[in-house]
Amino acid sequence: MTSNLMRYLPLSLLPLMLSCGVASEETAPAAVMTTQAQALATGTPASTGVLAFLNSRSTTLAVLDFEVPLNALTAQAIIADRNGPDGVEFTADDRHYVSIDQVDAIPQVGPAALATLEGYVRATGRVEMPLDEQVGTFHGVAFNLAEARRVVAAANTVSQAALQSTVGLSANQAQAIVAARRIDHIVELSRLAVMNGAALQALKNHVALAPDGDPCTGPATCQAGLSCEGRAFGGPIAYGRCRSNLPIPGDSDSCSVMRPCQTGLVCSGSESGSPEGICRPAWMAGTFTNYSDLALPGSTAQLVSVVGVVGLATVPEDITVVIDLLHSSSSNLVLTLEDPGGETALLWNGPTEGRPPSRIPVTRGIPRDGTINGKWKLHISNPAGIGSGTLREWSVKLTSRWD
């Protein structure tokens, strides 16, 4: 059984009821593509956060009703279901949620409630996500994870006088922020009685220059001494990463499994079959995952799942694909990887090679002087149309270098 929530609907289109209890639509800029699709399907980081939140005994009726906030009847139904048939907490019949389907089956719970729960756990830091993924819109101001972290840090550390003179908040707003410390997340900050969109935008502007490793959109968006690397120029991904180009001792040294690189470096090239690799800055490597939960029906139609890659150098060295799929006849599947420039590599030909492994190093097809930042696509076909299953998730693990 699948959840009633539209699993493949982008989160930027889901209503996030996080601002004073009123639903708002968070619409990310069209040029932004999140690097990790977070459908609310069992096994994804978003669903793991929702289940942990609902299983926690600190999540009371009052928290669900007033903090999230859910409809009162929905909140009551969840607590009643969690308490089991006897209606009493901490007894043997209490329910422990292990899937979103269990939650979705509770009376009064539907797509809107699931979307609200997801929005709340994401915005309160209960979901593992990339720094450039959107956590929500508050009083009309959108925040990705890195921006939300920097704003919360500023709210907790900037003096009351500087909040007024430097950030540009009113005396009442600055006083309210200082009185509320410690502020734990962007939801708490946004719900202060005096907070509004202008104040949140002022705080966001105050921390606009990103530190090392945070998302950036151009050369003027990083702190001094950093450059914005890894944007997909001409492509759909607006974000890169702020990187330091200062030399690191041991950079460009040879390396292997037995001779690892020094701290701050990774051994690049060894996973492509070479006995030796080259030490490169650690930021030039990354793993990018799509928690797709993509249905694979008994059909000959080709299916495609996409992963967005940002923040690496310009061309790939190591390319490794990790696949988690369940299929009743996986030896019939043909898997192909496509890089952002349209070059392809046959990962696995089931009809001639049998059941695909979970980890496939790419040593053929995709050139090592092609594009690395942008959309990577996994193509799945079933020429015989036999069997069915699910692609639960897949990752592309990359190391890169300058062209």
C-alpha cells in the first residue's frame, strides 16, 4: 500500500503550515534544484524524521495541536492511535510507528497533515538534508538549511545593540530575540510575537555572505578569501559551494588504500581501477543521493531518476553508483548512467550479466573530461517487461579535478 501523499510532488509545492499556524506556499526560485529529492516515503530522511518525532513521548497532544500545528482532531487521532486500544500511555499495546503508511492509515490523517508534519520536522532540524535544500518559507521569506542555520546563529549571538544598529531590527524585535535565547530553530525564531518578514529578511541579509562549504550563487556571495565553485553554468542548479583555494600540504601527492592522504585530502582516481590515485582537496569528492522510492512496473517503458550534483571541481575522476532496489526479476533490468553533458555509460546489462550488484564502479562510457556539476540520470529499462519492483534509492559517488 502506498501513502496517500503524492510522493513525487516537489516539496517546494507542499503547504508548510509553519508561520503563526497559517498555511503558506513555499515556492523556491525556478533556477534552484535541490540536490536531494525528499519525498515522504518510508526510508527517506524526511520520513525517518517524521516517524521519530511521532514516536517520541515528548511529542504530546499539545505539541501536535499548537506547535506543529495540526488540526485538533488530527492531533487527537494520532495520540489515541499511538496509545493503543487501552488508550493509556506506556503500556504493552502502545504503537511504535515504523512506516508512513501506518501514520497515513490513522483516521483524520491525510496528505495535508503529512505535509505539515514533514514541513515541521524539516524546519526544526529533524531531517538530514543538503545545505542548499529548502527548509521552508516564514513570513514570506524562504530559507535553505545553510541560511536558516546562519540566521539562528546570529539571533543567538549578535548583541541587542547590534541587532538594531547593524542588522536593522526595531528595539522591540531586538529585545524579544535576546529575551528568547536560546533559540533552537527557525520556526521558534519566526514565531516570536514581534517577528515579521522584514525582520527575517534583515537577518538573512546580515548573514548573506556564506562561509566555507556553504551554498553560494556567485562570486559576490562568499566570505572574503573564498570562491564559489561547482555551479552548473547554463543548467538548472543555481547553487555552488564556497571553497578556499589555499594550498593544503600533500595536495597532488600519490596515494592508495595503503598510503592514504593527509587530513583535508581524499584519494581520487583509485576507485576507477588504478592502483594509485592522487590526493585532492576533500571538497572535490561527494556522494549525492536520490531517495526516489520509484515504482518499477512490469513494463518495457524506460524510467529515469535524477540526482543533482553541485560543489565539485569541473570534471569527474571516480564515478561509482550505489543502487538499492527490490525487483522480482532484476536480472532482466538494464541500467544506464547519464552525466550532465549527455554522455552515457552502460552500468549493467541484466539479460547478459544477471542480477545487478548494489555497487557499480563506472570504468567505461563516460569520459573523464566531461561535465560533473548538474543533473546525473539513472535510466532503468526492462526490455522483456517481466517482473516488478521498486528503486528505493540510488547514489552517485564522485571525485573530481580541475580540467
